[in-house]
Amino acid sequence: MVKVYSLSTCPWCKKVKKFLDEKNVDYEVVDVDLAQGDEQKQALEEVEKLTGKRAFPVTVIDDEVISGYKEDKIEEALKNEA
């Protein structure tokens, strides 16, 4: 399972999504800035719990958490995906 926490206006977030699209990876996107109320609060709490900060993008592949746009780490995690 692949999940991306992003901001709709973030260029690095767009790069992660484009990279996953080019690899034909199915993934779920949470655009935190477009979420409302409790949904946004919960998404921000999840990001903080995963990374210890509020920084984007955050890509979660199985149990691996990748902060930022790190193509090599994303690629490696995709190879190990269950």
C-alpha cells in the first residue's frame, strides 16, 4: 500500500506523484491543504506522528516512511513492497 501526504501547491509533492504515475503505481493521496476541519487535523497529526514534523511530501510504502522527494528511496521501497 502506497500513500502520499502532500500539499496541492507543493512542487516536490507534484514530483512524487508524477514519479509514481510514471511507474504505474497505485497510491492514495491526501492533499492536506484541501482537507477540511477534523480531516485536515487528523492528516496533520498522522504526518507529525510519522515524521516528527509538518513537512511535505511524505510517502508511505508499507511500513517505510520517506520524507521529501527522494526518488532513489521511493524506488527501493517500491521494490520491497509486499
